[in-house]
Amino acid sequence: MASAKPSTSGINPDRADHCRVVGAVLDRIGDKWTIMAVSVLTDGPARFTTIMREIGGVTHRMLTLTLRGLERDGLVTRTAYATVPPRVEYELTELGRTLTTTLIPLAHWSEANWQTIRAAQDQHDARSEPALAD
Amino acid sequence: MASAKPSTSGINPDRADHCRVVGAVLDRIGDKWTIMAVSVLTDGPARFTTIMREIGGVTHRMLTLTLRGLERDGLVTRTAYATVPPRVEYELTELGRTLTTTLIPLAHWSEANWQTIRAAQDQHDARSEPALAD
């Protein structure tokens, strides 16, 4: 009864490790606010209020958590300047800049295919309430 | 008081739209199980039990939900064969195959930099309990 197909019969621990790592990274950087914050910072260093205004629709608390997460990951630095009033700037690290490069193909794919995915979802949902004919 | 820096002062509605689309796609395909299922299917069509065994650690229910989501997005097809016992195979669609191509740079980046991110997180967490000296 067991399948004899050679291409899919072997357990592949490398793949599992591989996917766990990719999944772990996406768990960290795959959310909308993180992508938007990183996208704003590709233009150069920016202050909290600037990032908040550019993103639009993000709460103060959510942006704080997002930037703190990126700082913890070593993808963004936070620099406080002893001016009056105090000025704090956020900036992509070298690692953060390499990440933005790898996100570009995925961003293009998403833009190119999002409508197709939405259409597939609508079709699928329509089929879930099947017509009587046929 | 307003910043006069030209590079970051303008609100960019295109960026917001762009990031929303990328975020929406990652919300759908950015989770660990989806990536692992897609990864298994890059080898070719596979049965549920094969995918489950290759991934390892996924529950029957979670894999069902994952494959159903991919099918709804038009990224995977599910084909039932009228054999005894009935055989059901999952396969990447053309769209699903183009997605795997765009995920490759991100997968490489994740593998290459995951240790660096982990180290940054550990350093950051250590700094959160600062020493008394200096």
C-alpha cells in the first residue's frame, strides 16, 4: 500500500530546518507594519513622527513595538541626539539594507499577482455554495 | 519646528498601497506551515500523507487548513482520483510555481542571516539588564 514514488518518499530533515528558519524570519519581519517601517527607512534615517506620518494608520504603540522589534533584530538602529527638544532617529543597519533587497522580488510578485489571488479566492468561495445545476 | 528634510517629508500614498499589498500576501503565505507545504510541492505533486510526513510536526488539522488556504488562493490544486482507496493529490499551480521562485532570495537571506539576528536579539536582551559599571 505504501507509495513507491522515489521523489517524495524520503524524509528531508534539511528542508524542515530550512523552512523553520525561513518561517522564523518571516514571523519576525513578515507583518505589514514592519514591512512599511523598513520601506520608509530605505529613503534614509527618519524620526518616529516622520515614519508614523508616512505609514499612515499605524498607532503610536504599534509603531513603537515594530521599531523596537527591528532594533532588537539588529535591522534598525535608534540614535538619540542631545538637542533641545531631544531628537531620535531610526536608520537601517547594513543587515537591514540587505533585507530590503531580498524583499523586492516578493514585493513585485505580490503587486503583480494580488488581483489574481483575490479572484481565485472569490471563485473558490462562490464554488463553496454550489449551484443546483450540473 | 517642522522638519524641512525633503527626502522624508512627503506622504507617499503609493508606498502605503504597495506595503498593504505585500503585507496582505505575507499574511497569507508568510507562515511556517505554508512555506513548508509549498516547499514540499516544489518536488512535484504529492499526497496529503506524504506532505505531512515530509514536513514533520504538523498536525492533520493544521495541514488541512494550510492546503485549503493555498487552494483558495489559486496556488495549489487538489485532484481526487477515483481509485480504491481514493487518492487525492496536491500540486502547485503555475502561479504557485512563480511564488516559489520569488521566495528563494528571501530563503537564502534567512539562512545566511538568522544566526546574526539571533545574536543581535541576545545582545539586545542582555543590554536590557544593564551592568552597574559605566
